Amino acid sequence: MESLYLALGAAVLALLFGVVLARQLLGEDEGDERMREIGRLIQEGAAAFLKREYTFIAAFVVAVVTALVVFIDLDVLDKLGEAQGNLTDLPRTGISYLLGAIASASAGYIGMYVAVRANTRTTQKAREGLNPALRVAFSSGGVMGITVTGLSLLSITVLYLLFEAVGPLAGFAFGASSIALFARVGGGIYTKAADVGADLVGKVEAGLEEDDPRNPAVIADNVGDNVGDVAGMGADLFESYSGAIVATMSLAAVAVIGGGENAVFSAATDLTDHVADPFILPLLVMSVGIVASIVGTFLVRTGEDASIGQLLWALRIGIFSASGLVLAGTAGIVLALDLDWNVFLAVFAGLLAGQVIGTATEYYTAYEYSPTQKLAEQAETGAGTIVIGGLSLGMLSTAIPVLALVVAIGVTYELAGLYGIALAAVGMLSPLGITLASDAYGPVADNAGAIAEQAGLPPEVRERTDALDSLGNTTAATGKGFAIGSAVLTAMALMVTYSEVVRAQTGEALILNVLEVEVLIGLLIGALMPFIFGALTMGAVGRAAMAMVLEVRRQFTEHPGIMDGSEEPDHQRAVSIATDGAIREMVLPGAIAVAVPILVGALIGAQALGGLLMGSIASGALLALMMANAGGAWDNAKKYIESGELGGKGSDAHHAAVVGDTVGDPFKDTSGPSMNILLKLMSIVAVVFGPLFI
């Protein structure tokens, strides 16, 4: 148990590093008064949205905590706690859920707080050069990346020390998942409604440039970059990181107590015994990942006039270096704890699979490569052909990631059984501190370019921020691939944990035979769930975007002076419309993710619930990858044309590409990334509420 204090130390180090990085960043120059004024509008809009979103989420959290205390803590888990001599006087699952929810919301808020203040500073640094702008924007992402990992590791370690049991940690993962889903869906609806309104009316109909200050939706669009792609993504990856740890620690019980041919640890019947290496191992691997990520952040830098390829390598050097340090640190842990080297190989397999998924995603979405270039060429024949081409590209792009996951699952199962599969997810996410930094800096660079445009800065400033923004689109797509890949491994591990819950209650293993009618019914419902969820979130974006389009058209019609600069557009009205639409529309998708597993388990049975988890993992993973990659390719096809290819800005090809990007926006920023949370949330709901269905 002494090893847990190493995890605590790494978590505290992460948070301290985040504070130092934030203080340094906030000490940078914000630019002139016009830049600061635009920055304040973005800050106020983002804060107003989060206040309303978190108010709704707080009510949801109170309701769920009450349900957990009444139906779980006072019934099943308290009895288990008495048997193990734990803290039975506390509602363990309820407390864990509350902490998970608070930590997840905090991770998103901290990331957004820093991002909306880093954007003006990035713009100012872009006046000096490309590398200074990259360093400031990347530091902003680094604050969120290191804060997410530090908060998660600290919370889980404290809970494990407090309760001396793994069971309550499922409540923590449940809290993180439920908040992440609402944050990702709500933020995604907001940002895409604003983006679509700004593009379709401002750019296509009115012929304005990107981020033209005369566009009434431009501030709402800038706010959306932060509430969706920063706050939502922070909560999302906090949930991914936490879920991987909890799933691995939960499966440690199978490896330690269950024994069998796949057990790789010495038998131990007391979970609080010092022979608890499988429980502590994921915490130690993540601790190494935190230190490695901190080192990696210092290696990210580039020269002036760097190409997109050189910028990509600037980030790769940091990520690859951190991954190498994780492997070296894991090897040291294996030696120190005298573990089987198969554990090290499982972590390595997870890291390798993550890199394969990331590279494949980059190939299909970056405009330096032929798939996106050919997609851009299809814009020359109209919007219809580029939409068809993007759907085809997205479907094809699922092959390599899924095959990488298949190989990783097969290899890690042979190495360390079911525990090895979960450990692969830990390996994949261990350098999250730096991979998330490379993802989260993109919205800051995007905002920086918008501020440069609205403040009337010299063209070379916008050129530098556009280079960083284009790179951010690629790294964002890569980050989504990592999240989806780890979601599959984590959801599988949680499904096995659910089967252990059934076995603990009935004394018999849960066997999911698809020829059994209950399993088949559950499987079909599970396969349906991602499509229903995707339809609801896409429809929500469409409805919210329609309201935004009508508002922008109204302002242009009723206030013609906006176009000649004699009247100011009403930015606050556009922000309010996007906020109202997002809060209203996020409720139903979030509710069904929690309600459907409970209803299937209660009405049909435990077998059907197991089938539901199988079906959701299979269809959800493919749909999420397709949507994320198609959306990323459409976005970068538009940017490829805007760089001067195929007629450049204002051409017919550009107008068609804008339509393709409009379709792809909710694909890649709302429905696609939310899908991986859906898979894990349904799995963790099954684990937490499973005893009630047996």
C-alpha cells in the first residue's frame, strides 16, 4: 500500500505543475484594448453558458446521489462493506459518484478558464512569430491535460485509501461519465449551432470572411470553441482516463481472486493485503505517465515559417518522448514489484495500438495526405459529391483502427487475460497529459485567429494562427481516435466487471449466448442505441443551428448598416440563442444513456443487459470512428481549398466544401466524440445498478 503514496505524489506534482504553467501563461501580454475587449466578450459568453449548464447538471447530480444512497448504498454495498470491514457508516457509492462528478466538472472548467484567457495572449505572441504563439497555445492545452490527469489520479487514489476496496470506484467512474456526457453533448450542440449559423449565413450568403466582426454569430462561434472543444473535451477525457483506471482495478479482482490460466499475480484473498499489486499497478503506470507528460511538454517547439508537417513533428517529438518514458517507467515498476513481464507487454501493446489509431486518423483527416486532397477535389462538382465522398472516407477509415484494436485485444488477452485488455487501455491513455495538450491547444489557436481578424491585425498574424489552427484540426481528430479506441477497451473491461457482479450475486458466471432470445434482444437494442443517440444529437444541432441561422438573417435584414459598419451586430443575442438551444437539447440524449440500461435490466433481465453492452460496443465504436474521421476530413478539405488550392476562397469549390464542413461539424464535434462516453456510461450503469436486476 505504500506504493499508493507515489501515486499521490505524482498527482500533486501534476496539479502544482498546472498551477505554475497557468501563472506563467496568465502573465503574458494580452495585446491592445480591442483585443482585450473581444477576449472579454468570449470570456463572458463562455462563463454564462457553463453557469447555466452546471446549474442543470447539479440538479441531476443531486437526484442520482439520492438514488444511489437509497437503492445501492443502504442495500447491497453496505452489506458487502460489513463483510470486508470497511467504512460501512458512509454511503460509499454516493460519495464516490459526487466526487467523480465534481472532479469532472472542475477539469472542464479549469481548462476553459485558462483557454479563454490564453487566446488573446496567443494572438499577441503571433505578432512576434510562430514559435512563441505555439508555446502559449500549447501551454494552455498543457494546463488542462496535466490537470485532468492529476485530478483523476488524486481522486481515485484517495478513494481507494479511504475505502480500501475497489467497488465504490465504480460510483466515481459513473459520476465522471454522466457529467462528461452532458458537457460534451451540451457544449457540442452550442459550438456547432453557432458555427453553422456563422458559416451558412455569414460566409455563404453574405460573403463575409471567416471571423468577420460584422457577422452576428462570430462571438458565439468563438465561445463555442471553448465550451465544446475545451470544457466538454476536458470532462470527456477525464472520464476516459478515470474509466480506464477503474476498469483495470476492478478486473484485478478477477486476476487475483479468480485465478485460472490467465492469472498473472500471486493469489490474495484480502483486497487490503500488501499483495495488492494488480490494484496499484494502473495507478503507478498513470503516475509515470504524468511525469513523462511533464517532460514531454518542454520538448514541443518549432521554428519560424514551419510547414504543417514540421508543426506535426514538433508535437510528435513531445508525444513520442513521453510514450518512451512511460515504457521505461513501466519496466522499472515491473522490476520493483517483481511482476510478470507480460504486464509490461500489455501496456506496450496499448501504447502501440494508440499510436496506430492516431496515425491512421491523421492519414485520413490531414490535408497533407491524398484522402483529404481527393475529397477536396470532389467539391469541384458540388456539395453533393463532397458529402458522398466524406461519408465513404469516414466508413473506410474505420478499418485500420478496428483491426488495431482487434490485434491489441487478442494479444493482451493472451499475455494477461482480461486484466491485460484493461491494462492496454491504461497504456493507451497513460501519456494523456501531453496528448490532451496537443488536442486542447487547437481551440485556443482558432480563437486567436478570430481575435486577429476582428481586431484588424496584420495578415501575417492570421497566417500564423491559421497554421496552428489547421494543425489543431488534425491533432483533434487524432485525440478523438485515442478516446474512441480506449473507450472500446474500457467498455469491454467494464462488461466483464458486470459479469462478475452477476456471478457474485448468483454464484454462476454470466454466459452471453447470442442464440438465447434475451441476449439477442439486448444485443439488438444495444446496437440501436448509438444510432438513436447520434440521431438525437445531430437533430439537436440542426434545430439549434436553424434558430441561429434565422437570427443572423434577421439581424442582416433589419439592420442593413451592419454590412457597411454603421451598426454593431447584436452578439449577445446570438450567444443567448446558442445557450438556450444547447441546454434544452442536451437533456434527452443524456437521459436515455442512463435510463435505457436500467430499463433493459429491470424489464428483461441481466442476460439482456449483457447483450446490450455487447451490441453498443460493436456498433458504437464503428459509428464514432466514422463520424469523427469524416467530419475531420470535411473540415480539412475546406481548409485545403482556403489555402489557395482548387480556386481558393470564394470559389464554387469552396462554397461546396463549406457545406460539407457544415455536415461534418456535428459529426466530429458533437455526435462522434459523445459516442465513446455513451459506451462507457452504459457499461458503468450496468456495473453500479447490476445487483438490482438479479
